[in-house]
Amino acid sequence: MDLRVATLNIGGGEKAFEEFTNQTQQSRQKALELLVAHLDADVLCLQEVTQYVDADGITHSLMDLINRAGNYEHQFFGKIVSMETHMQVKKDVMVKGIFSDWWNWAKGNAIHSRLPFARLSDPTRSGLPRNIPLFRPLAYEGTRDTDPRCVLLTRLKETPYPFISTLHLTTLVGECPPDAVPQKLEQAQLMRFQQISRFLDLVRIHVLENNHPLIVAGDFNAVEDEHCLRHLLDSAPGFTRLRPENDGPTHPDLDRAVDHIYFYPQSRLVDYVCRIESGDLSRRATDHLPVVADLQIK
């Protein structure tokens, strides 16, 4: 199988629903539309996708725009936080939603694909991705520190039936410069380690031990030598990071990549080419840079 996979955190673009002017919103959405068409990925993994349902029951989401731009026939939104489940007056967008008569607002991960989704147990039959929790706070307080975290897992209905997953790992307020607090950094790294461990527990028996191809893409909020990613590689030795030719930062506030694509097992990876799409179009569309990989899988 020849497969192009891309991952992108579109938080910077999706915030157009919350805080930007109409002109800026339209500019960012147009840039995102052009970027998706330029990436030309067979499978596009997205993080921080938001959508809302207005007073007339109409859903407002960039997923339709992305489907048109990328010529995607299959898509799935994995809800992580929503007004209906996590209503919190400390969350400004939820308060805005109440007074805008929104029926719901939600944020999560999404997968868009030109290939059909299969059942996880029987890849010859059509199925849907599954949204699986990796972290659930005791109470959601409307802050980054208490954001739930999930992995969206699917399988493609085409030989060799690879599994695809996208995730967005925890980052905490006070973890990142310029206001970094050592205790927050240590706590966040521990949380990411726990989330990667739970992901490995999820896929170990049914995917890894059966030597099925698995692609893990997303915003890990971790550089490649952080303990959680070393654990991913060390505890399952067949994992490999698809290293971009132009390896570097994928967020303007950082000096190294935190968005990655991993593949398992290395023995089934014939070849790959990976890059960070770092042009002006990417920077206008969102605050993360997309990572794109062309894979040959046997």
C-alpha cells in the first residue's frame, strides 16, 4: 500500500469560531482549505476540531469544508469536551454558547479519509472509528489542566488494513515558557507518560502482538526524547518515528517538533518520506505546522 498520512492541530484556525473577526475567520478558513488541498493526504488526522449547533439545529463545523478541499468521502469526529456533558461557567466559549442559544458546542479529534473505514475486528467489513478515553479528570473545571484526553482509532478497509490513530496529549498551564513552573512540567510529563501507557495497553494484544500495521499521528505536546515517547519506542521496539527531512519546530513557541507520526512495526515499513509543511500557507491556517508522510506498507 502507498499511503499519504498527515497530522495537524487546527486549534488556531478553529478559534475563529470564538474570538476572531469575520474577516480574519474567513481568511483563516480559506488558508485552511488551500492547505488541505495542498497536503493531498489520503488520511488526514486533526486535533482541536470544534463545532457547534445553533438555535435552529444547524451544525457549524469546518469538517464539511475539509471534506470538499481534500476530496474526502469518509470522516469521523471524536468528541472530547462538550457543553452537554461538561458545561462549565469558567469556560468562556461555553458561556458564549449559552447566550448565543447554541444547543451544543464540542471539541475533539477527527479523521478524514479517502479510503473507507473498516471494523476493527474484520477489516473486510465496513465500520466506524472508535473514540477511546485516555484520561478523565475527576471534575472538569474548564481549564487546560482538567481537559479530558482521548485517542481516535480506526482501520482502513484496504489491504494491508492498517490501523490509524490520532491523539492529543495533555499540556498544562504553567508548563511552557515563558512562565514555566518545574513542578508543572514534571506533572505534565507524568500525565503524558500515563496516557501513552494506556494507549499501548489498548493496542498491545489485538494490534501489536499480531504484527498489524499501525500509524499513530497527532499533537503529542512532547519532543521526541521525552520519556513518554521513549517509552512508546522502548516498550514496543517495532515502533519508529517517521522523521521529517526538515525536522524542526511545529509550533512557534517551541524549538523542536511536538507533532509526530509513528509507525509499527518497522519490519512492515518498506520506505517513507516525511516532511513538515512549513510554508506561509500553513502559518496562516493555524498555529501548528502539519506533518506529512508518504509510506509504503507491506
